[in-house]
Amino acid sequence: MTDDVFGVGGIRERVLAGWAAAPVRFREDANAEEELALGGYVDRVVIELAQNAADAAARAGVPGQVLFELRDNTLVVANTGAPLSAAGVESLATLRASAKRDEAAVGRFGVGFSAVLAVTDEPVVLSRTGGVRFSKADTAATIAGLGSAGLDTEVRRRNGQVPVLRLPFEAAGEPPEGYDTAVILPLRDEAAAALVRRLLDEAGDALLLALPGLERIEIATTHGRRVLEDVESRWHIHRVAGVFTEPQRDQLLADRPTEERTRPQWSILWALPSDEAVELPGVVQAPTPTDEALSLPVLLLATFPLDSTRRQVAQGALTDWLVREAASAYAELLRRRVEDGGEVLQLVPTGLAAGALDRALRDAIVAVLPDTPVLRVVVDGAVIRPRDAVVVEGADEAFTARLGPIVPGLVRSSLQFRGALDALGVRRLELAEVVDQLGAQQAPEWWRGLYASLAGMVTDALLRESLGTLPVPLADGRLVRGVRGLLLPGPELPVDVLKEFGEYGVRIVHPDAVDPALERLGALPATPRTLLEDSAVRTAVEHSLEADDPDGIAHAVLSLVAADPAQADGLWWLADLALRDAEGDLVPANALVIPGSEAASILDEDEVAPVDRELLDRHGLPALVAVGVLATLGVVTTSDVALDELPESFTDLDGIEDWAYDVAPDGSRYGATIGELTAIRDLDWITDDAWPRALELFGSAPELRRALVTQVRVVGPDDRALGVPSYAAWWIRERVLLEDGEPLAGRADPDADPVLASFLDEAPEWTARLDPEVRTAVGLVREVGDLDADGISLLLERLADPERDVEESELLRLWSRLGTLAVFPGDAPEHVRVLADDGLTRVTEAGAAVVVDGPMWLQREDLGGFVVASGAAADGLSDLLDVPMAQEVAQGKIDGEGTAADVPEIVRELVPEVPATWWEHEELTVDGVEVSWWVDEDGAPHAATFDGLAKALAWASGRWDQRHVIRAVLNEPDRSSELLVDAAYD
């Protein structure tokens, strides 16, 4: 039993007496509570409990902190602040009678705690001052115990449904350390748990903004832990607040409930997120969320009056007044944003309203903004009212800047914010009169002057669209509309190449019409690169196998590339260019090799052919290699790409999709990105017998080496970076098989630890010629940490082979390394190797073994076979082998107390860390098993022999390395002087 510190017994007596006297009162309470739990407060448990925490912090005058922790199907909500009081308990047990009537609190209706009934029937509140609980079952039992026929009839007619929060009961317990109060909600079922998880996931900055009494909210679930704090650093905030005067109370609060009229405070907060990607709730907060939609990209928290559902804002004079105040505050938010250098046109209400309240707010804002200085003129940056501003239709920033000195009040404009400028009442000046001057066809020189005059209008993307149909004269005499994609001729290009490409639709500007403004409008200098990138040239290359004159296309492309082979970098589709092979057949460039090259020596001749020698002699090796002809293996590179959307240049790589799935964080490619990715092409064309030479080539060629040995950095959706094998390393590990049909990967590296190598298959002799980094990249194992999950499984399987002889020293070395692994196989082994007698090892069932992380447990042969390691390695081995720690299967409790004895002074001089006292036992047993020494859970040494005492003192002092010295001085006290002298040199 607990002390009734809150007088809950009296509350129950009064309530029960009232119910017994008038069962209809019981029915009224039950209906009212059920209406709240199933209606207005069905999904408000997180918000309402956070609100109570904020009010508690405000009452105590402390910064509010609240913890939401969901564990074992129970929600625990702990908070700092004023603890539970008798008045608070009475408020919890009374509908619509808040204990906060005289406070400037957020909670004010007296029904918020009923939100817990949506998820539980047994809420408990524990505080520093005591505890109280509510129980559906205990309430029903208490009613039944009254013996009231009227109440029994009501309960029966309600199918056993009783009000939970009217009868409080005493509860024992304390809130978590660091908190003053805790609400404990055993969740009713999985549906309740799912609702709580959703509400916790949805909790964000809006909660802190709505509850300024809270400075920190911590949310812990099985998915992890997150903290909400420092909210104002992420938002641009403007607040206004006040207290109604007596005349305002009479006018605005006349239709509000009595207790609400005694709370004349009002407040409004607008919050604009610093990060545009923040997802806004899209509803008005009053100050906690309502069902009133808000279409503005901001948060609005205001003390709007609510109807009985607490979901809708009540209509009336108070709401109308607050709407006007909110509009003025919104205008001030935008004004301050402009003064801070920000843009506000995206915050001007446009389009359709989302509801009646939203429409009223938008109308009030639009009425205020035209007289609020929120626009900046271009000429001197002064901030002016929208009604004093003008814009030039279609003008960009640079052109507008030119007009600024002659057009008073000129502000920047764009198509994106046309609606906002119209809503603000900004006057428009049409650009059509300027565009109308562009008339009939003129000489090229005239056009050049025109482009120069319009150069200031082409820096903005939207304006480039509007100027996209400008007329441009071409070198062939045609006049075309649209500048983007036209080519500006340069003196370095061969004339015959220009003529060749002209037949394929390449459009080149007339030389006399060329002006730098055209390049700014989207024209491209006709360098070899721009010609190669032209869509018409790409189309010709990609269809060159079926072209009427494939040799002409090849000549034109190779002539451009030969002028500067570096211009072809990154144009992977040039590999589709049809070229002649040695037999005169047309073959894509990427299926041709340079005769006598490394590529010719290692690639399958059924997949590649030698290029025509005449092409090689005419255009040179660099040009042919630049378009994709192979002299060695080629690479493709990309950067800043999504793992689930690899570029087209990677799609024909063998197994690239499988690689992407294998390296994806948590097995999902979506949301993962790669900073830089380089892959070796045509690995599947390397012949089986050429792999020794191919891998030597990979180690010696810098570009191929980087593509093989450099890990790829993958960043997951949670922004965590992960280093994964390169595509080439993955492909070789997965696909390269040796003559025995088994993979190269997973075999012992020539430089591997001999002990480890004895458990792995031997790598071919030729691997010794490979670079060590190359050997590691292709999957050869040098040390335990190189093993993947399958390799670890194989090692554990072979280690547990009873036919193998494994020395104790070898096993100890392997244990120390296996215990530090971060990779685990799918299943734990059924058998493990353990220590045996006389420096030997043996195999036993995993269930008959224990991991020993301390030497004293080695005396406990009753526990089974020993797996020995220390520190973190012991924990790792326990997880890896699924073998328990020794202390998990035995208590390690010393039988009897022993006799306390002083540790000899000479021992303490030699090893100052030893305890001053030890416990002597004539016969020392632990858990009924005889041992020579032990250190109990308090760190006290116990021993039955001198040797045991030496070990006990060394282990208890953390100086196991000194056990032999301690034993020497205990066994031979006359050597004390000698040992002390020796210790001077330690």
C-alpha cells in the first residue's frame, strides 16, 4: 500500500457517491469521456502529454525537457517541471475543469489527458510527490462492489464500458532519473502501438514552437533515438502577443465560455523554415494542431478560440480580430525577411484557399501587404511598398538593371512570381513594344547589333525561354528562329569538316552575325567538342552502321577527334561509331582492338576484331583510342549519381545492376548516391587463360589500377558513407573461376598469415607476381579481416573439423582476430574448437562451450570447453560463435566467507595496485566447484594456495603481467631485496 498523498480516496468516495445517488451522472461521465477518447482527442496523445510537460515546466520556472520512450509495448513520457499535486490529480479525474485556470498555460480546457484513452486503459502518473493511476478494470470492480442496482444496470447497458479517468487510485514508483514526472501508458493493442509510433514519427519542430515552455524533446523507439531542440535556429520567427483590455474583453469574448473569458492573453507566431525542404503540417495551430487547413508555406500558431471538438476554430468576433492581427504580423515577418536580404514573393498568397479560415487569413494578408514595404527596387536597393512598384514584363535581372535609372520604382520580376506580383497590385509594363521592333529579314550585320543590345536579357533561364524564338541568319543563307544549339564558327575548324557535318543538319551561324551575346543565349562555339556534342552528330554516329555513307561519318568524326583527342573525353556514345575492321566489315568502335595491343592479347577474338590498318595510319592511335577502339581495357567514369539511376554509359557493363544491389546500404539502392564511380569495361570479354596477364596489367596501368583497388564511396539515405568494393573488384570476385571451377576469391594470399592460410584453399602460383593491393581487391585473403561472410563460415567450418590438428597457439591467435570482426556469417556454427589438455585443442558442440574472458574461469572445467579471449575480442567471439560467456552460465559465487588477511608489504611495494587485504580459504569452492583462487564481484581476492594468491592479487589489481613476480616473493620471501632492486629498472 502507498500513502494517499493526493487524497484520491476522497475523490473516489465523492464520485462514487454521486454515481450511486444519480446513475445518470455515471452515464453522463462515461459518454463525455468516450466522446473525447474516440473523437477530438483520438490522435492527440503525444501533443497533449507534451503540452502538459510544457505547462509543468512553466509552473516550475525551469527549461522544459520531455522524453518519449516507446519500449516493450509501453509508452513512457517523462518531463521536468512542477511535480504532480493534489489539484492536478483532481483535474485529471475531472472532465473540463483544468487546474491551470489561473495560469498562462497552453493546456486550458481540462480534457487533454483524456487523449491517453485512445491507446490505453491503464494510465499511470508517477511524480516526485507521489503517484496516481487509473484503471478500467479497477473502476469496473469498484462499481460492482457498491452493489448499486442502478449503476450495475448502466454498466450492463454499456456492455461493461466505464469511465476510466474519474476514479484515481494510489500508485507507487518514481519517475526516471533527471525527470520530475512520468506518465506510463501500457498500450492496449498493436493498433494503439501503431498509432503511437506514427505520432512519434510525425513529431517535429512544430511541437517545440507551439510549446515554448519546452526546450528539448527526446524521442526513443525501436527505430532509434532523436532529439528536438534549438528550434529557433532553424526558423525565421515573428511573435506578437498581448492582453485584451476591458472593452476588448466585452466585445471579443462575450460569446466565449466563462473560464475562457478569465484568460485574456492572446498570442500569434509565424515561423518560416530556414530549410525550404522542411515538410510543414499544413494546418493552423491553436497553438496545437487543428483541422483548419493552412496553404501558406509557413507555420501559424495562434490562440484562436476552438469549438467543442478542439479541432475547428470557432467563428466569431474573436477569430475575426485574431485573423486581422495575424495578417499584420505576417506582413511584418515578410518586411523583416526583406530587410535581412531574403526573398518573399514565394510567401505571397496566390491560388485557391484551402478552407474558410485559410481564405480569411489570405484575404487579410493580401489586404495588408500592398502597403507594407516588402519589395526592393533595382536601382539602389531601397525597400518600397508594392503599390509604388512596377515591373517590366519578361525582363531579366540584367535588363531590368539597365532600365532601373529611368523607370521609378522598378523591381525585379519573373514568370514564377507573376501571380504574387499581381496579388500585391504591382503595375506591369509590357515588353511587347520592344519585341515588336524585330521585324523583317535584315543583313547579318544588323542582327549582330541587335544581339549586342539584347545581351543583358539572356542570363535568366525563364527569359531565355521567352527569347527562344529570336531570328538568327545561318551561313547557308537561311533565317532560323531560336539561338540554342546553334554553332558559332571558329578559325581552327577545317572547312571540309564543316561542310561534311552540314549535310547532317548541323546549323552554323553566319560569320557576320556572330556576337558574344549569342553564346550567352545558348549558341555554342564550334570547337571539335561542341561539334561532337551536337545532337545531329550524335544521331549520325549512333546510326552510322545503317548510314548511306558510314565511311564519310567516320572520316568527319575522326578528323575532329584527331585535332584534339582530349575533346572526346566523356562522350561515351562515340564508341558506337562504325569503323572498318581488318576484313573490311563495319564494326562499332568499342568492339575493335589495336593490332598487337594488350587488349588484343587478352580479349576474346570472338568478341573483338582488329581495326583497319589504313584508319590507324590516317588518323593515328590517339584518335582511334579516343572513340573507343581498345588498346588496353577501357574505363567509364561518372560522378554524383544515384545508385538506382546509373548513367546510360554504364548500362552495358556486365552485372552492373547486380553490383549496385550488392553494395547498396541495407540492400536498398533508393536514396543512395555515389560521389565518383570508375568501372573497367569488357571484363566479360577477357579469356579464362588471360586472367594472370590481365591482373598484372591492372596493377601496372594507373587508371585500371585505380578502377580496381579504390573503394567506391556510397552515401545512404541517412547520409552515412560506406566504402564498398569497386565494380571491377566485385566482378572478379563473383565471376572469375580457376581451372578447378572454384573462384579465385577467398583463397589464401601468398603473404597470408600461415595459420590462417592453413585453413584456406591455396591461390595459384602466378598470384605472387601481382601487386598486394590487386590481390586484396580480387578477394585473396591476407588476414582474417579480409574474409567476407562466406569466408568466415568456411573458416569456422574447417576450424571445427575434428580431423584437423590445430595447436593451442594457433587457435589462440585465430580467436584474437576472429573476435574483432565486424562481418558475421548467416548462421552460427554447430560445433566449435576449444582448448584441451596438454596444449591441444578439440572439437565440441557449441552448446557445450563457453567463452572465457578471465583466467580464473579456466579453473571451472565443469562449464564445458573453453574459448579463450579477452576484452572486446571475447564479446565478439561470443556473438560470432553464439557461445555464452562463462559468467552467463555460472554465478561465480564463492561458497563461504574465508578469513581476511593483510597482503604482505613487500608485494604492495612491488605492485602498488594490489588490494591491501585478501581472503584466505582452507578449501575454496565457487558454485560448489573447488578452485585455487577467485576474485569476487567486489574485486576482493580469495585464495587457497600461494600460487592461487599470486594470481588472485595480480588479477584483482589489473596487473596480470606481474603474477610471476608476486608468486616469487610469496614463495621465496628471502628474495624480496633482489626483486625490489630489479623492480627499480621496470
